[in-house]
Amino acid sequence: MTNPLEPIGMAARKAAEILALADAAQKNAALDAIARALRARQADILVANKKDIAEAEKNGMEAAQIDRLALDEKRLDAIIASLSTIQKLPDPVGRLLDTVIRPNGLKIEKCAVPIGVIGIIFEARPNVAVDAAALCLKSGNACILRGGSDSWHSVSILTDILRAALAEAGLPQDAIQKLPSPDRALVGALLTLDKYVDVIVPRGGKSLTARVREESRIPVFSHLDGICHTYIDARADPAKAVAITVNAKMRRTSICGATECLLLHRNIAGSIGKDVIAALLKAGCEVRVPKSLLPLDRALKEAKESDYGQEFLAPVIAVALVDDVRGAVDFIHRHGSQHTDAIITEDKAAADYFLTHVNSAIALHNASTQFADGGELGKGAEIGIATGKLHARGPVGLEELTTHQYRVHGSGQIRP
Amino acid sequence: MTNPLEPIGMAARKAAEILALADAAQKNAALDAIARALRARQADILVANKKDIAEAEKNGMEAAQIDRLALDEKRLDAIIASLSTIQKLPDPVGRLLDTVIRPNGLKIEKCAVPIGVIGIIFEARPNVAVDAAALCLKSGNACILRGGSDSWHSVSILTDILRAALAEAGLPQDAIQKLPSPDRALVGALLTLDKYVDVIVPRGGKSLTARVREESRIPVFSHLDGICHTYIDARADPAKAVAITVNAKMRRTSICGATECLLLHRNIAGSIGKDVIAALLKAGCEVRVPKSLLPLDRALKEAKESDYGQEFLAPVIAVALVDDVRGAVDFIHRHGSQHTDAIITEDKAAADYFLTHVNSAIALHNASTQFADGGELGKGAEIGIATGKLHARGPVGLEELTTHQYRVHGSGQIRP
């Protein structure tokens, strides 16, 4: 059985071979052309987006989802601003990662090269199309975009604009393609197009990611859950504990780096813990605590076992007591998702223990788990966060969108 | 349905957490203990190996395969020597891969950490058990070994020795485990133990690798084919062309880095090409050429289209004519396996074109494809060669058996 996406895959592979050799100036010129075209065609984009919204309303889509789908001038400005951020980042392609000179004179260079073809599967938010395509472009990768059927008109016009900009910069249009129709079956076809697609990046909710992981024959960069913990140690600074925990939970509750569970060292539960809980309640958070802590405040609810390991993505937090940093790490290994976890302490030994023992992709000391973001961790931009162990772990930025090739320079060496 | 290997997986995970924190001295002490025990128990090992061989002979196993299965004093010496090589390599764990200090004062360290648990699936050769386990040990990873049912007695006693050595060095025995029985169905169980196993490394023939890739729910480090090309350019040095090509094909014909196809620039087919072909014939190689080259030597056979992209793993080579380095790269992209390919030329521009355009994991200029080996490329030792694009590409050495963790050092930072 032939895969219906075979022609798209083949075209992407060919385009990727050319794009892989484009220099930074050429790729930045394409990003420039995209930004200019988005501005010039703003009215057309908003018309297409209105069509999607009208259909979504007719289909009875929820208001929150329609909001994610909607574009306006301000959102287009944000998309254009992120293009300029990506433009300013150093070209990740061609970096010399390592050089070895062997006793026989062979010089072995390990060079960063693009991965090849990236499949991006996303849901309603049409800005992902531009954002992800721009990151792929800058890292020399071709991409195949599959937006949700709800954003079909928006993603179609955005893809057209992106492709025209590639052509303007002298780069192959097929380095950015979309699926030929919003048919859901084509997602399955994309996930089995392993002959041409090197990595799949799902950008959306948990059910999308779960489906992609289950069905994909291609490696996936993704995280399923962001079950982040903040552990307040016996020797935590009280002011830091309050400020960091409230930020980690409440700054934005819907992102994967939001803390979902607060671990309190047993000895400070009634002191620092009490203040932290009071601050969370004051900030409008529902706080679910073990029975022994219920007397601290009348607004507290009792935690159930199922609250631990739960990703609320809402102003709700579960609280648990642990004996020490060892207990905290054990708890996180039982209930966490190897995403992002933090310790708050002034005790260097406890901090060291935590950072070296916890199995999270991102481990923080005295800082908010909401820093779990490529930009915040110095990568400039990210296409997502990955909790797999291999290749890209933590934020997936431009460097993670490259792989390497060994280039061996000889002068006639043969192997004895 | 519970996976019958759940207890083994759980034990491996626990052991991996402890082994991840062992320092170089402790891991090297364990490697020392293994070497000593292999020497001390040599007689027992050979007795167990004899049992396997007796059964294999009873089952009518081919002589070549029995040879791969057989151990003797010399082979045990080689195993012990490779332990000492691994011992001398730098500890790949704890390397600081990157440090970023953000404007807000956050210090972000990217640290090398072990991957976790590695499943090794191999066939007859019992030395793989020691070799692979030693590489996993040095890189802080627990491993689960699955040898072929033919080597059951050998692998069992070797695993016992490895485990005892771990205990002697104060490390958890369960960092090295084997499957409880040679039952083939357990291979399937191992390949779906994704809750506990992070990577699978198949070590064996093509059918084993193909099965592992097909069935595994876990990322696999492997190559299916080593369809390596050597391209002789118009401006090749004739002496280098002869020496490198004969070495690339004939040094060992059964390894994945052996050249399977010789590409000749059309203009030198009758000159340098003729000499190279004569040298190959003289070395005992069967040479299959396009019709137009048949007059060069009576011993030549005509190549069929199916000879291109063929992994002979034997003293047979296919020869094709190409117009130039572009044609060579195109040919390799059509028929190669993204493993190892070489150009022979004195023309720097052609060499640059080849190295930057060819999509092989290892690309060589004026050197034999038989250098496709972790040791030869400066990695000290390798657990295999990978042709996947992600994480480990090319030789899989100790560094490739690690992943990374972001460790963020703050002083109370919250995200605005």
C-alpha cells in the first residue's frame, strides 16, 4: 500500500537537501520575506481566519478554543516579533562540534547538520504554523505542517505566504508544505511516512500527543505531562519560598512548567509551609493538603491520593509532606513526569543532592519551575519541550533541530 | 496484561539510579574485578561454552556460526584486553556540556548524565555480553542482556561473573541482568518494556536488527545496512585510489564499513579505474561492472541493476560509472544506507562538495571506509554504529550512551 503522502515526503526530502546547504544570510532573508508578507497580507489572513471562526462557531466550539484559533493584529504582531527573534539567533548548522586528530593523521570533524524533514502536528492555534516553520527554516530543515481541521483556512493562507517567501529568497518552496486536506486519516499517513520524515513534533493537548506517540513510526519530540514539583526544604529562605512557589503555580497555570505539587519538609510545614499556603490561597489557588495540615486554614481541602501525579493546569495545587530531600526525590520519581522540578533551600548539600539525583529534564534550585522554556533557558526560541531521554531533552531549540555528521579528512590512510 | 519482565525492569531502574552517581574510580574498580574474575574462572567459562557448542553441534549449526559462539583462552584474553581499554577512557558522566548565565542571574548548566537502562539483544557471540555490559557500566547505565538461546550457558556464567564483580566494587548487582530464560517471546517483552528501558541496542545480523526495529516500542540504536561506497574522482591520486579501494573492500569483507560499491568518474574508468579493478581482481574480489567496462578484463562479470544498493558482505563489489561528484552523491543517495561513504580525489572542491552534500553518518576523503568504527574515529570503544538521525549517529561510544540534564542555579528568581 502506498502512502498517500509519498509525493509530499519526496518533495520535502529534495527541498531539505537544498535547504541544508543554504547559508545564514539566505535563511534570514527568507525570514525577512515572511515578516514582510505577513504584514502586507494581514487583511487576507484575517479574512481567512474569520472563515475558520465562523465555521467553529457553527460547530459549537467552546469559547476558550475559539480564542486559541483567533488571529488579530496584535497576535500577528507577536508572530512577526518572534520571527525577528529567530532571525537574530546564530545559525545552528555547520557548527564544529568536535575535532579529533588520530595518530595515523586522520582528522575527524563532527559537524552539525540539519536533521532533514520535520513533521509538525498542531491543533487550533494558527501561529504555530509560522513559528514552527520559521524554526525549521533557520535550522535548515524542511517541514510538513498539519494544523487542526478547525484552522484549515488560516493555515492554508499562512503556508502560501511562507512558501512564497521561500521562493523570494531563492529557496525551495517545498521546504514548507502542508497536508493536502484536513482529513484526519492523513495524520496517520504522516506518522508512518518514515521513509521521508525524520522527526514528528506534536504541538497541542495531551490527547494529540498521546495519539502521536502511540501511532508514530517516527521519533517524536514531545512531553505528555508536565507534572512539576516544587520542594521546600527545611533550610529554605521563607521569602524565596513564598515568592517562588506562588510564581511557579500561579503565574500561568495552563503551561507545562506550572508547578502542580508542593512538597514540604515536615519540619517547616507549620512555619514556612503555612506562609506559602496562605499566599497561594490569597492568590486564588485551591490548595489540597494532607489531613494533618487541614487545621492551618479553613479554606484548605483534603488531598486524595489521586491528586499526586495530577496535572491540574488550573489554579489547584496538591501538597505533600516529606522527611527530607531524599524523600522529596523519591516522591518526584514516583509521581513526576521527568519534566521540571525545583528545590528551595539555602542548604548547598541538599540542593546538590536534589540536582544530581532527581531524574527531571530540568532541575532547578531556588527558581520558579515556570522557567521551563527554551527562551528562558537561553535557547532563544523553542519548538517545544521534550521529556524523552534521547537527542532533545528539555527545551527543543535550534541546536536540537540539528544532528551531526562525521567528516573524515585523510591523505590516503588505509586500515591495518 | 503485565509484562513478564516488569520485575527485571524495575530492578534495573533502581540499580541505574545508584550507578548513575558512581564515580569513575568505583566503576573502574568494577571493571578491574570483572577482568580478574574472568581470568580466575576461565576454566568454568570454557566448560559452559563447551555445553553450548555441544548443543549447537547436535542441532546442526553451521561451522561459521559455531565459530562465532566458541570461546577459548585467546578470545578471553581479547575480552579482558578490551575491558582495560574501556577502563582507560574518560568517564563520560558529569561532563559540563554547556553553561549559560542569563541576564536575570540564572545559571544554566547542561550536564551529561547516563541514559538509564539499556537493553542489549545479541546473537551467538558471547563476548558481546561482557563488552556491552562494560560500556554500559562505564557510562553509568544499567543493562539487560539477551543473548541468543545458543549461547545460553556461556552468557549465564558471564553474567554471574559480571554481577559478582559489581557487588565486589560496592555497586548494585542489578545494574547487569540477563533475561530469565532463552524463550524467544521474552525478546518481544523486552522490546515493549518502555516503562523501564530507555534504549535498545541490537548486536547481530540484519534479520535480528530488522525484527528489533519493527517490534520495538523503545528507541533503537542500530544500522540495518552498511551499503558503503567509494567514489574515485577524475582527479584522484592513482596510488591512493588503488590502496584505499582494495583496503575498503577486502581488509574484512564481513563488516558494515566494507565498501560494497565502487563509483568511477567516467573519465578515469579506463585508466585509474582499470588499475583499481585489476588490483581488486588480484586480491580475489569478484568485480561486477557495467557492460562498457567488460573489455577491461576477462575476469569481470556484468553488473545487474540489483547489484547496486546490495550489501554483499563478501569479496564481491559492484562498479558504476558517474559523470562527476554530483552524480556520485546522487547515486549514493539513491542506493546507499546513510552509513559510510568515501571520495578519493586531490581536488579540494570536489572533496568539499562530497563531504557537505552526501547524507552519510560518516563521510571520508582519501581514506578507507573500513575506518567506520568507534575506536578508529577516536571514541576508544563502541557499542555499535547507528544510522538513525537522532542522538547517536555513526559510532555509538561512551558519550553517546549519555544524555543530559539542565541544572538551573537560582537565587530566588521568579518569571515575570
